[in-house]
Amino acid sequence: MPEPGAADRRLAAIVFSDIVGYSSLTERDEARAIRARERHRSIARPLVEEFQGEVVEATGDELLCIFPSALLAVDYALAIQAVLRDNSDLQLRMGVHLGDVIRRGGEVIGEGVNVAARIRPLAEPGGICISEAVHRMVRGQSHIRARSLGRQALKNIESPLEVFALDAGAQSDTKTGWRRPAVRVLAGLVLITALGYAIYLPNRGAILAGVALNLPKLLAPPIEQKIGFATTVDGVRIAYATSGEGPPLVFVLGWASHLQDGLYSALYDTSGVTLGASAHHTLVRYDGRGFGMSDRDVADFSLDARVRDLEAVVDALGLQRFPIFAISTGGPTAIAYSARHPGRVSALILAGTNAGRDLKMTPEARQVAGDMIALIRSGWESPAVRAMVVDLVWRDADEVTKRIVNEFLRRSGSGPAVAGFLEQGNFVIDTRDLARQLEVPTLVIHGTRDVVMPIEGGRELASLIPGAHFEILQGADHIADSGGSPRVYELIDAFLREQGADAASGG
């Protein structure tokens, strides 16, 4: 990562806006010009934030904003022009470009900024012009309509660029025949329906995600769970939950957990492992240190610390012998516990995980990972930063699922906790030697489309554990093969039954 004060080069969507006729307005009525300028800023700032952008510079009547994607920048431009459509005293011209910028402190410079500034004057009052680079990124969106203005020679820009003018949504004229009462009523119903659909369509993901997040709270949860707390030997309070009845099954989650409001909570996991296991077992889940309902003000996320969390939970429940199901980054914890407590684990199921440290990572890959962790630490509250993680881990998910997971990540823990967990996780943890020591029936499950922990890591893990069985889930990604699919519990149940009463009962 760049040192404080050093230049930071990045790809960004740049939006330049200014007020039409501001200079002449200043000469005629300076107070009115100042009011227009302040209104421009007061309207723009919350909208920029809503579309995950940042106001970088506000000079006179101009605003320079940057966004993480071309679509977000264009949607912001359309939104602010819609707000100002009927305001004759405040009309904007806007230019949008996608290009390389250099960030130095509070300043953004570069050719990308220059292009956006040169495109802006080509827009009509109340209009938006975009570069060819932006048009390529947004032309497939149904709510965006653009017409080419041809290739334009821009001042101080070496080569002519094709520029497009966006349709900012001018209203159509009212027809005389609509004045008849019956027709007006019918037209009103059609308009309301169309308006509702118009609002729903571009916001479908947010609306459906909101329903999915809030509807379960209005309904009786499908699984009743009991929350308890255990304290580790180093004084960290760990929250755990039990659900269902029968022999125990201990579920070791990764880092993105929250027993009440998370992905594998009883409230939201209504079709995966939580539901299936609770029907036949006393399912034990817990939030690791730093996350969910456990103590969050911690800095030690080492393998020893993670094992202490598991030890505290099973000891608090008085479990003497039990099977463990571990997913993702919970895998090394389960391996280490099983090796250090031989005889207490009756069966081990590991899904979407590996033995830990990737010794084959190139220096370049480690640098990228380090940069990503630094961004997580400082910018986790930004939906855009969490979206980066969601797109990596849940790459095949639909838009609604990605929005839901994005919110789960926010609830689960803070940026420093996530960054600390990842830094002290698979980059440094190595349980290969511990895996070779295991003497417990083991099932390793891995999906063919897992890009977070590729299937080669699962194969290696299965080869290290004596007698381990390797089960491949065709077409499954990291989450599907880590417990997000009913077929994962079917494999768990079949494996425990195959091992006989000792493994299945934990006796």
C-alpha cells in the first residue's frame, strides 16, 4: 500500500458537474448565485454517498466526484438531474468518464479527470455527456439511453474521442383527450402501476434483499435456538447456540458469522445445514472471537486463539465426544483441535477448506492480498468494499443474494476484525503436519467452482489425512460446498451413518 501522502493510482469513474450560466448569474445577483452553488452541493453530497461515490473537490460552481464503477457514476448523474428537472434556477451540465486517476491526499489528477472536464461543456443544460469508455460499460442497462455525438476533438486531449449524450428522462406532453374523468382515472391507475414497476425494476435487487432480510423477523423462525456464553482461557467471551435435539454435532464456522443475524443463523439458514442438522442432532454453532455476538475488541486471531474458542464452547456444554463439521476458514481450527484432543472427535467433516497456508503464492499475489486486507481494514463500512469480497466469494450468486450477503458481512464484524482474521489466517496458518497426525474418520467436501479455496487445496487436504474420503460437488462454489446447500447435509448425514453409532451419536 502507498505510504501516507504518497500517490495512489487507480481506475475510477469521474463525474464533473457545473451550474449553467453561473458566471453571468454571479454578475447579476451574487447572493442568488451563492444560493445556487450551495444547493448544488447540498443535493449532490447525499446522492454521491448513496451511489458509493466521493466528492473530491468543490470549487466555485463545480463538483468533481469519483465512483467505483461507471454504472454507479451514471446512475448518480441521472438521479441528480431528475431531482433538478423542474428547477429552472439550477441546471447542471455533467461529464462522465472512466479512466486512470492519481490520488494524492485530497487531490485527484490525471488524464481521466481532464477528459471528464472536457466532455462536460458538450452537454445541454440539464444534460449528461459520457465518454465511449463509460458507454461500453453501461450500454446494456435498460434504463440508460444514449445517442452518439460523434468523435469530438477535446482541448489538451491527444486523440478525438466519441462522446454520447444521455437521455436524462424528459417528461412527455399531456394529451388533450386525457382530460375526460374516466380516462383520467384509468390513466392514473396505469401511471401508478407503471411508476411502481419503474421504481421496482432498477431497484429490484435492493427491494427483494430488503424483504429477504426483514420478512424472517416477522415470522416465527423455523428453528429454535438457545444462546449461551463461554469464556476462553485468555478471557474472551464466546457466544454459542444450540438447536435441535439428539446427538451433538459441532459446526465450526468461518469468520463471517452472527448467530442471530448471519448467513448460518437459525433465522436465515432455512434450507442448508442448520435446518437439516437441527432435525437430527443437537447442533452447536458459535461466533469466533471478534465476530457476531462474541467479544469484538480482540487482536489475537492466531490458530491457537481459534482453538481456544472451540475448546471453551465444547467444555462449557460438557461434550466429551462429538463429530465436527467445519467450513472454509474453520477447517484449520477443526484440524488443530482434533489433533490436539485425540479421542474427543468421533468424526470430522471439512467443506470448502484446506490445510492452511498457501506456500505457492507468488510475491505479486501476496502483495495484492495485502492491499485488499488494508482496504478492508480502513473501508469495511463502505458497501463497495464489502461488495468486492462478495464478488470474490459468491461470484455466481444473483444480485439479491449478493446484497443480502453484503449486509451479513457488515453485521458480522468490523474492518479491523476481518483484516486481522485474514492476516493471521490462511497466509500464515499451516496445519499440514497436524492433518497427517489425525486418526479420525474424515470426509472432505469441495466444489469444482470454488475460486476462494480452489479444489486443489481440498485434494491435498484429503491426501494428507489418513483414510480420508474426498467428495466432489460438481458446479458448486465456495458457499454451496461450505454448507449453503441441502445436499451438503445429505453428505454429512450419510457419512455419519456410514461410520456407525459411535460417530453419529458422539458416544
